[in-house]
Amino acid sequence: MDIIYLHDLKIDCVLGIWDWERRTTQTVTFDLDMAADVRRAAASDRIDDTVNYKAVAKRLTAFVGASQFQLVETLAEKTAELILNEFPIRWVRVRVNKKGAIRGAADVGVIIERGE
């Protein structure tokens, strides 16, 4: 399989278990690696024959921006489900980075892989 990727996508959302986290949005960063066969698109040179990563970014931004999950794990799982169900993707790796969540750590988050 080929990989179409979308990295460093920043989305503001409500995410967290603490009261102060529930009162405001914070920026969460996503990295997506999506498995798809790009041979048809390469041959046709048409966007309709591939995964439109702009459409993925717009859909994910709308979904995450409207979400209010408590756990990064839930956000990653629901993101993977959305990608697999709404786009011609066979496998996805989702990395969610909640930068600044732990004092003294540059990054904190979760990486999950779902699909075939």
C-alpha cells in the first residue's frame, strides 16, 4: 500500500478531564498516515481517483472542533473511525499530540493504528 499523509494539522477543541480544560479550547496537533493505492490517480492525474487530503483535513477540523472528548485516546479512536468510514482508506495511523499537557514534557499524546 501507498501512504498519503497529513501531518501537523492543528485543530482547536475542548479536550481534557479537568474543569479548566472543559471551559476553553486548546490546540491539538494531528499526524495522519493513510494507506491507499495511488496507482489509478497517478495514471489519470485526477483528484477524483485518490484521497483528497484537503477534504480529509476539512472534515477532521469540523469533527474535532465540535467534539468535547475527555481523553486523547477517545479522540484518536473516533478520528480513525471517521477516516476509515468516510474515505477510501484501508489503514490509518493517527497521532494526536496534546502539547503542553504535562509540565516538563515537550509532547504528550497517543498513536493508534486501525484497519487492514
